[in-house]
Amino acid sequence: MLSLATSWHNRIIAIDDPKHCQFCSEPMTHYQAVAEEKPQLFPICGCKGARKAFEARMVLKERDLLAQKREQDTAYRIANCGVGKRYLDAQPQGHFKDYVMLLTLMLEQGTGIFVQGKKGTGKTYAASSVVLVAVREQYTAELISSAQLFELLKSSFGSRDMTDSILARYQKLDLLVIDDLGKEHVTDWSISQLFALIDWRYSNRRSTIVTTQYTGAQLVEIWRRNGDINNGVAMLSRLNQCCDRVDMGGIDKRLGGEEICEKNESLSLSLA
Ligand SMILES: [Zn+2]
């Protein structure tokens, strides 16, 4: 009896149908896997040639199963990465082709991208395209709208455990995209939690992509309406330290976008 490197070991029965082995010409027995949907007869002989051929088939079968499992796993992770149905076909364009080409380096260094542009300039599409590539390359990556993230954080107000578990979930991702920053309803508390998240990711070299239709100065102005701006300013400062700035167009630079989120040359990936 051969030693089968699979769990089929206990699910095969012998069929009394002796044929001659193509390797050693001895009569041999056919076996049938009982649990298979379409039972297949497979001959087994204990000789070296037959054993090698059988093992090669098992290896191929295992490889097929693994590939199939990986495909299913990727499909599941894409369905759960926060990228909307509209953007599931997003392909990297322009600068984002370069970021995707250097994705491993970007994720190892923990650099990110601060994507600015007015409404309709393709910020979400671009960010989604990077998330999709990261997921396909087996990284953990997720896109969440800023409004959703703030709602989630606010819903945990009063329960430190719940807040911590939300933060932990978004801290550990290889790539986090916060989409449409500035569209959220913030409170002092929720923005301090977002700062904690960004600060943790910055300190632990985790890549973050932020998209916004506002300049840094406009963001600060928006947050000012809700009170204290220190956390917001500190968060922009962290992003400024670790992110390239990509201008998708339509941002009024006179409003301070350049000073607050200027491209950081020392950390920037080659985009020549
Ligand atoms: Zn044989």
C-alpha cells in the first residue's frame, strides 16, 4: 500500500480489477475514492515508477486545490476590503501606476499618499485601485470613508474596549485608505481617536492613503468649527511626514494646501 500524502487515505476502496502496471508489468489493483462526487478509478502499484507517477498526480492535485483556495480567499478579501462595487474594476492610472509598481517598497517603508482634488477628479477610484492591487498581492488593505470611520469611532464612545478594538482593527492593516477626509462630523473626542490611529500607523510604519477635496488649511477650518484643532493639526503633520502629495486637480493652493501637505521628498517614491 502506498502512503498517500492526503486525507483521501481513509476514503479509498479497492476494486477487484487487476491490470498490469505500465512501469513494472505486474498485475495491480484499482482503487476508487468513495467520497468523491464523480468516483474515479485509479490504479496503484507499489513499484517505484508507479509510486512516483502517483505522487506527481497528488502534488498537482494539491497545487490545484491550493490555487483554487487562494483564488476564493482573494475574492472574499476583495469583497470585504471596503472598495465599492463601482470601483471593483479600478485600474491604477498616472502616478498610481508607479505607486503600485513600488507597492512592496511603499508598504515596507510605511509611506503613504495624500490625494487631493476637487469632487469628481477620481480620488476614490485611484485609492481603490491601490487597495485592490494590495489585496491581490496578499496584503491586508481596506478602504473606509472618513464619515464611516468617524461614525464607527463615535458609536464606541464610552466603551474603551470597543474603541480599542476598532482602533486595533485599523491599526494592523498593511494599507489603510481613509476616503474623503473633511466630509465627516467630528467631535473633539473622535478626532483625537483618529489622530491616535494615524499616529500609531505613522510610528509603526504602516502605509496610509488619505483622499480629500480640501486643502490642509480648509480641513483645519472645518475641524475648528467643532472646537479644538490641535489633534487635527497634529494629524496633518504626521501625514505630511509620511505621505507623498498627489494633486488630482482643482485644489486652490493659495488656501494653504502646499504648506501643510507638501510632497515629502525624503520619503517620496520615485515618480519621475
Ligand atoms: Zn508497478
